Amino acid sequence: MNETKLIADLEEINRHVDNDKKLPGAKNIYLAAGWFSDTQEVLLKDAFIQLSANPTIAHIHVPLLHQYGGMALGDANSEPDFEWGAMTYKADIKAIDNSDLTVAIFEAEDADTGTAMELGYSVASNTPVVSVFSGNIDQHPINLMLSFGTDAHVTSTAELANYDFFDITPNKYMGKLI
């Protein structure tokens, strides 16, 4: 994981978003996703690209881009401490509160616990959740708390580019559960 490079990549993608193609009333979203493995990094970056192209999305809040003090976890010059953790957590909670909905990205083989917490908080605060369950969800079942905690789900980040976030229609989770 190279968090500093991932941040730079996401910022570069954001600079090329064509906001003129956004529809009136487009949604502000909180993008919950881990970035602690190569697969999670790829999923986060691809979700960001796909959501950026979606005309029903106005703004995407990526917690990684808003860490307290601008500190990246992989930064050799500093180490996370209690203040950083507390303030980063509070900023994430406030960002969910300020969003119209949450998009949660889960790798079936390695579901991130932080993303699970963000999904749970979103559900508790009545923020709609659309989840991506990526990978083989039959070979690597999704925890029932994640699969039932989402309002709708898709099975690939590619589906996010055309998803109608104006009309989040609940759908049935079709994979195996644990």
C-alpha cells in the first residue's frame, strides 16, 4: 500500500471531473472503502472513477482525502496518535451526516472493518447505503450484517457509472451469507 500515491491518484482523477455533465439535484456521497491491500486500492480508485462519471453524483467525499492534519498513514515523518485518530473519526462521522447517501465498497475476500462501521453508522443515521460486493460472493460469503445493512447492492464498481442514485431501489442480496 502506498497511501501517498493513492491520494495523489484520487486528486488527479478529481481534477478531470466534468461538473457540467452533472444533473440538477445530483447527490453528495460518502465513499466508504478500505485501501489496505492492493485489491482494495484498485476497488477504491475504480469506484471513484465510476462515481465521478455518474451524472447523478455531485460530490464524492473520500475519507482518505480528508484525514486530520493531512497525514497519510504511510507517512514516514509522522505516526498516528490518539488526537489524529479521534479527529479523523469525528470528521468521517460528520461527513456521513452531511452526505445524501453512502456508497460502501467491500472486497468479498477481505471486508474492511472500518467500512463495515461506516455502513453501520449510515444505517443507524438513516443515510441510504448502496454497496458494492466485489469478488466471488459465493466462495467468500458476505456477513449478513453487511448484506442486510445495505439498501441496494451491485457486484462491480463498473455498475456505479450508470447507477441512478436518484432512485435507490432496494434489491435482494443474491450471494451466500455468513
